[in-house]
Amino acid sequence: MPREVSSSVRAVVRVRPLLPFEVDAGHESCCQVSDERSILVRVGSGHQWRKYIFDACLPEDRAQKQVFQDSGVSYLLDEALAGYSATVLAYGQTGSGKTYTMMGRSVSSERSSPDEFSKKSDDALILRAARRLFRQMGTLDGFCGGDGSSEG
């Protein structure tokens, strides 16, 4: 995800799909991603829509891996390794998908067998970021003796 040199803050919006009970109750989504940078939000109960523009908008069909790639977290990790401060903030209403985006499926409720732990498709931003960070740290010259071991 390209970033302008002059910009230090980026706003990325992810739209979550309706949950099964919401679909069963006949609910409709109140927002739609119209392109990679804009989202349409329904105003009231009518058929009017208001358009908002962000640095990136991720539609409800995006997989966790795509969210990681498209959100710019990789760039933030690279900047952090270069010595800059970096923060990812999830903000939204209760039930809007913040925990799922940041942490993935709950271990206790969704991953019922040991085989479920090896599936990476639902790994969210935190786990993917940690993996990438440690992988990159292990390849840095001079880090831990240059060979990635913990003994220097």
C-alpha cells in the first residue's frame, strides 16, 4: 500500500460482512465499499448514501491475509525496524470486527482441535505482524550475532 512521504497518519476502513443471525433477521448492510479509497454509508432508513474517502477501504470479502497486505502494516513494521515509532489502532462500535481484524478467531470458541492452530488463513494483524517482525529481525546483519540465534 503506497504511502505519501508527507503523510504520517493513514486511515483504513474495513467493512465486516453481516453475521448469520443478522442475515436471518433480514438486516441489510449500511455501508458499501465503492472503490479502493471510498465508502458509501446509508443515511437514515432511506435510499440516500453519503460518500467518505479514506486512504484505503477494504470490502467485506477481504481475507485476513489481504487485510494485512492492504492495510500498510508491513510498511509500518519496516519503519519500526528502521527506528521510527509505529502504531496500529482499531476503532469502531462494539461488534464491528475490531477484535477479529486484530486477533482473529477466538482460540476457545472457534479453534476446537489442535489442527485448527496450524491454519493461518484466519490469523489476524497481530500474529501476522509478529511473524513478519521476527522473520525480519532474524535476517538483519549484526542482530544476535548475525545468524538469527538468541545467543550472541
